[in-house]
Amino acid sequence: MIVAADKTVMLMIEHKHIFLDLIDIMDEGSAGEEVSTRLYESKVMKLLDSLGDSKSDRQKIEAAFDVRNLVRASLILHHDTKRGVIAFAPFLIELFRHFDRSRLRQLSSADLEALCDSFNDSLEKLRDLTVIEQGNDTFEDELKLLRERIRYAQGKIKENVDSLQGQTLRLAEIVEVMSLENLDEVKQARGALQAITRIYGRHVLPTLQFLNEREPLKKGLPALTALLRISEMFRDAKLPKLGQQVLYAVASIRSYRYDVEVISKSLQRYVHQNERQRREYDQVESVFNDLLVACRELHDGKLRGNLIPKDHEVLERFSTFKGMKRQRADSKIEWHNVDHWLHLQEHLRSSLDSLKNTRVTTTSVEPVGEDVLKARRASDVRRKLIGRLIDEWPIQVGPDAHASLHAHLAQQISDYEIADLVEGVSWLKHREDIVLTPRFQLGVIEDDRQKLTYYKLRIEEQGSETTA
């Protein structure tokens, strides 16, 4: 019995729990998008058994979910009978990932670097064109490719942010509801803390670096900076509409920076908690191992001389175990049956934290108000203005970069303030045609409201000889 592709997909969505479980297995394993044929068929059989006596539903699902029917409908791209694995169509996997944002793929450093390289590639190819005008076939091809890359990047960044939000909420909930009396929950919380630390280092920090327009890279420009250069190129070529479209795309991608910053700040507490517990564990383990070695050296079967002296060096750090269960706490304890390893694990979660009298509090993040968003947009516009003024500023070799830049910005910006000078100097350091040489002399710039004390920087042309 052949079932059409559209009806098969509808049945898959209706019983999506099967395919969500398969996606979890794919993510946990190392086989990529492949899954065992036997595992898939066993899940389908469990579904059929749960349908009871509904013969028509059983026949319909059995025919639709049959591997041969899925191959015929192009929902399975590869069926390796020798290895006993199948690979579902990528669009189908992405469809089910979107049903639960915590299952969306997070972007790694390699993924983000590939996005950045694609924008730099478009920038270089547009620079190499002799004619930049609409109607030119070569230009139209590059423009089409650029738009596809921008749309792809926007979609991937949004998926990345949604996935980070979903994953962090799920893992944080595991840590917060954990009970020290339940060993399984303690193990889950420890695993959740380790997962949060891994997400923070492998996905959150690289995403923040990708969204940073002034991130120093070994090769090429940051992604958003490359797009801004493309927008300026379109504007210079008398194509203002195309330049404006690219600017809108930059603003769209840049807007996710605030969401990632909120995620980063919320995860830092758990990252620090995981690091603190690891240090505490290492400390307790070290003292315990030293104590164990000392006990084994003394306990040789003789009744005399089997007690550790009070002045023994191993007892100098014995206060590390303060707060743990003592033998006098209960005379009925059968100490030979006590699992000290579990005591140590519990000690990491509770005893040392209570000694330090630390209290963990959770705060809910309120939605960002419209006034805050307006202020952020205004800040971005001002930063972009300062960056453009610095890029267009003619080179002026001189002994004091701050003073020269202060005079230039004061003429160009009507509501100029000294805080703009600090922003401008950071942009100036990224210009490739000049060199800023420290003079180790203090300078002062002040107005009615602000005062800046700084070390003077000499402006020199790139490649020129440094003078005293």
C-alpha cells in the first residue's frame, strides 16, 4: 500500500513524539543524521500496539511509516541495508526541530565562521566587479547570492537564539528544582550544570563574538562590518535602495545581540556555580585521598600504633570535612555499609555551600520596554555615526590622537560629549592605514560636565619610521 508524501508527513506530525525521540538519539550519538533501522521499527511497533483494536488506523500508519514507503516518498534519503541504518530527509528533521525550540541546532564556532566567511566572500567579489549596476548579469548573480546568504544567516541566528533560550530554561529548571535527598536529581543537576558550562563556552560566547562588529579576526572582517562595507559600496555606486536593504539586514541580525547578552548573563551564575563545585570537589577529594593513604599505612592488623597522631600533616586540612556526618551523630550507624562516595557527592552540593552561608536567589527577566529599545537603537545609530566619521577622517599625523580626534568630532557632532571620544578612539585603533604609538605621557581633556585623563598616542602612517 502506497501512501502519498503529504499524508505521510501529516501522520508523522500527528505522532511527532516518535521522531522527536529519534532526533534526541541522533544528537546524543556520533552517527550524524543516521538512525538504526531496528530502533525506528521498534518505536513504530510500540505505536501500533498502543492503538488497540483500531484496525484501520493500524493499517494506515503501518503502511505510511514503512521504510519502503518513506524511501518512495523521498522522506528517507538513504537506506543502508548492510549497516542497518536510515537517514531522514534534512527538511523533515528541521521541521520536527521547530516543534520544540530546545531541539533546534545551536551554531558552533565553525558554523559562525562559515557565515562570516560567506559575507567576506561576497564583499571581495563585489569589489572585483568592474561594473556595479542593476541589469549587469554578473552583478545580478552576486546580488542574488548575497541575498540568499543574508536570509540564511538571519534564519540560522534566530534558530540559534531560540535554541539557546529553550535549552537554558530547561537546564536551569533542572538545577533549581533539584532535591539533595534524591540522588538521581543530584546527578541530573550535576549533568545540567556541565551542559550549561559547555553551551556557554561553545555557543554563547562565539555568538557574541560573531555579533561584535569590532571583533579582531585573523582573516577578513567581522560579519556585520563586511555587510556595512557592502552597503557603503552600493551607496557609492548610486544604488541607495540596495544599500538600505543591506542596512536593514544588519539591524535585524544585530538585534539578536541583546537576547544573547541576556542569555549570557543568566548562564554566568550557573557557570560559576559549576566551577566552584568542581574546585570544592577537588579539594575534598585531595584531602580524602591523603587521609586514606595515611590510614592504610597505619592499619596493618596490629592494635597498637593504629591511630593517626594529632600533629600528623594530614590532619592540618581536616577542617575541609567540617559539616559532614560524624560517627557520634548516630550510634546505630553501620559504618561498614556506608557509601562514602555518595557522602562526598552530597557534600559538594550542600555542606560547603551552607558553611559559606551563601544563598542562591533567582530573578525573572522582565521584557525589555519600548523606551529601552529606543535608547538602544539610538545608541547603535550614534556608534555607527562615530565609526563612519572615523573611517572618513583624513590622516593627520600628530603627537596626540585624542586631542586631534576630539577637535574633529566636536566639529562634526552637534551634541558631542567626551564619552564619544572614548568610542571614537576604539574605532580609530581598527584603521589599517595608521599606527598608534604610546608616548607614556598623560593628557587631559575636559568640558563643563566630563573630564578624561588618558595616555597620549602618536598618530603615524602605516609603514613610516617611528620617531622619538
